[in-house]
Amino acid sequence: MLVQALGSGIRSTGNGLADIPALLRRVMEEEAWREFVTPVGKLIEHRRFVDFVVTPPTAGLGASVDLLKRIVADDPVAADLLDQALVGRAGERTDLVDNINEVAKPDGTSKEAGLRRLRKDRPDLHAEVLAGNLSTHAAMVQAGFRRKLVSVPVDKPENIAKAIRRNMDPEAVAQLAKLLAEDS
């Protein structure tokens, strides 16, 4: 029933889409996608989540990974569970999240890659992101996995100075002032 409700919600419009993140969370948490019975009584089994996603209804969702990612983008818990389901288990090929469509795992500075790194190396900060207390980027900076960067318009020196004072400790500001004075 859970899998059928999820599939129906994805194929519908309007109010059905609002329920998708919660349904998807349940399907992934309970691993209901691995084995279920269709409305006509046929037993369906999937080894990989991506197969469940792309298989046509009623044996699967008949959707794309990209569509699911867009649907759950505003729900950090569902997005994280989706990423975990797409990564696979030990012994499975994990360099692609979708072998059929050759969709590569996110890497670099993507939100998904950040969540994956936090989940693996800093579960405390990962929990803070999922709770909505921190952004993925802020947690990555706090963990030391990314450097803090600041962008400022360069047309007004006083605005640059304010941004530097706001984002750097006084010792670093003094060192910067010294370096700027030397290069003159």
C-alpha cells in the first residue's frame, strides 16, 4: 500500500505532490521498495533503489532520480535518505546512482556530497543539518571540510573593510593590513 501511494502521488498533480517527501521517507526507512505486492497481487522485488525508481508502474515508480531529488529538495531528511538509498550497499556498484541513465554520484561541493561527508565523518553536524539548525555548507565549514569564503563588491573600500572585520579575527585583520601596506 505504501509503495502504491508513493507511485500514485508521483504520477498525480496538485495535493498529491505535497505528500511525496513523507511517503518517500517511509518507503526508504522501512525499505518497502525492496519487496511489495502490486494491486493485482504480483510480488515485486528490487535489489537496488534506482531500479525501483525507474521501473514502470506498478512494479516501480516509473520516475527519474532527478524528479525525486527535485521533489524532496526542501526536505533535508528525505533528501538525505534518498541519497543513502542511491549510494547502495557494500558490494554493489556505487560509482553511479543510475546505471541505466549513467547518472554519476554527486561530488565536489554539491549539497548531497556535503551531506554524505557529514553523515560519514561528522554525524553530530549531520544531525544538526537534518534538524534544520545548520545549512550543509555551514556544517562543512564548522567541520573543517570547507574553508569559509566571503564575497564582497570591490567598488567601495569601506564596505570591503567592514566585511573583513566582520569575518576575520583582529589578528588576521592586522596581518592583512600589514601585507597591503608592504605591497604599496
